[in-house]
Amino acid sequence: MPGQSAVSSLETHLGYRLRRVSNQISGTFALALQAEGVSVAEWVALRLIWDPKRMASSQVAEAAGLTRGAMSKVLEKLESKTLVVRTPDSLDSRVQWLSLTRKGVGLLPRLAAIADRNDEHFFACLDPDERAILSGLLEKLTDCHQLRGVPVD
């Protein structure tokens, strides 16, 4: 229209394109996890607990970039599914140590395989060099903007 300034198209915005791809990757992953009875937030918590085999609930909340209250709700769901157990610290009852149950230990490799297949599905069109470049660029953006939380939605 005459007199109006130009408006760039959606496709010219990297954020728009990134969000489009991210929504598809995340949505497909969330549906696959749902089939296993787990949410993305629960997967993230389980994966964080897996590495050290034992973490304080406050450490998991911080690593995931969630409030302690939000993480507490996630952990309650994981406990109700008998995937995680909370054990009070013998010296400080305010500290709760988290560990995976046998059921949680058995489930996590299946969930990791779902994550791996999801990545392979969406990134198979990129050769190894392109994947490395994309990974490096995303890492650079993460560092530049000091993005520390783990995406759970």
C-alpha cells in the first residue's frame, strides 16, 4: 500500500525458520515420549539424574532451568510412576537425593533411543560436516546469549 513502510516476509527471519524446525522436532519427540508415558520435562529430569546416578532435587531444578516448585511437580510424577526415588540426606533433611529406580534405569535407554531416532530423522538430510557446523552455530548462539536452561516444552 502506498505510504506504508515495507514489511519483511516471515521466511526472511531466521527465528521464524528456526522455530518452525524446532516445533516439528520437539513435537514429534514429545509424541514419541508420550507413547512411553513420559513428558519432555520428565525425560530431561531422568536424563539429568542418570549421569551421576544421584543428584539433589535442587541440582536437577537448576540444571533444567526450572524453579524448585516446578521441578518438584515433575519429580512427584516420576515418583508416582516409580521411576525415581527421593531419599533425605542423613545430615540435612532439607536435601533430597534423587536416584533412578530399577524401572527408571530400564526405561532411560529406551527414551534415549527415541531421542536419537528423532534427531536422526530430522537431521539425516545434513551430512556430517553440515551437522557439525549447525551444532557449532547453535552452541555459539547459546553461549553468546548465555542460555543455560534446558528446553522442556
